Amino acid sequence: SHASVLCRELGINSIISVDGLMESLESGDNIEINFDLGTIVKVDNLNIVKPPVSEVLVPLGSNTLYSREAIGSKAANLMRISRMNTIPKGFVLTSYALKNLDSLSIQREIMSKIASLNSRYIVIRSSHESEDRDHSSYAGLYESYVNVDSSDEYLVFSLIKKVYDSGNSAMLTEYNENKSGDMHVI
């Protein structure tokens, strides 16, 4: 497999063709992989929670796991990855924050968190619970912006709104009429 050769060359762990694995799992099951020991274990009792209703943002490196419904699939997947690997610093804006984005206190909290990242440029992208699932990906249907000047408050909030609003596009309806769930922004 080209993927296995590339992973070996880059020193990236990968799993390819594990006999019986898919037959022993159901959709929604969680597994923990230990590449050093070569083991795969089904994890039954993950402590997956929802943030408090008025929570503005959730750090992606949090030790608490949040559900896809609470922070969107991309953010939930990044949080799971962060338990085993290093990911870039970041956070996800909750649906509460996005629905109240005109609030000055929420804007201050967001800009303060962006400043704490100590990065001149940031990425603003979607995290909808329908994305990156086993039955649909929604690849390219939601807006994403890279190399955003983190000090340009007007630009940051205007792009956050564009990502949030991209959840209502005609392309999404055409892709899947049954899309449900809240939009979140990483």
C-alpha cells in the first residue's frame, strides 16, 4: 500500500488490514491503540461530556472529551487525537458563543484566547457534527480560512461568521437534505 510506505518513510504510525477488527466493532465504538505494544483495545467507558450551556470555548487540548453534538466532529476528533499526539494549540467556539457573537464580553474572551495562542496567523474552520463521519464527509462544503491575521479583530469575527453561516448553504442541502446538528468553529 502506498499509504503504508509513506507512513513508514515519515515515521507515522498507521494501521492497515487488521484481521477481524472491523467485524468486532460497531459504528460509534471507541478504541485505544498502543503502537508500542501492538495492541488495540475497545474502550467502553469514555467520559464524554457536553460543555455547560453558556460555555464560550473549549480548548482542543482539554483532558475532557466532548461529544460530537457538543463541539462538532472535527473538534471532537482533534481532542481524541490530542490525547495521543501533539496537535496545534487551538479551541472550538461553542454554538452558544456563535449564536451570541455580537456580545462584547464573548468577543473579548475569544480575542484573549487567540492572543494566548502566541501566533500571528490562525486558521478558522468549521466543526459540524455531520462532518467527518463514516457515512458522509461534507469535505469542502463548509468554509475554512487559513493565514488569518490574529490581531485583526474585524477580520477574525467576519470570517467566524462566514464559517458559521456556511452551514446554511444550498450546496449542503443538495448534498444531504437531512443535515442536522449545530455548527461550531475551530
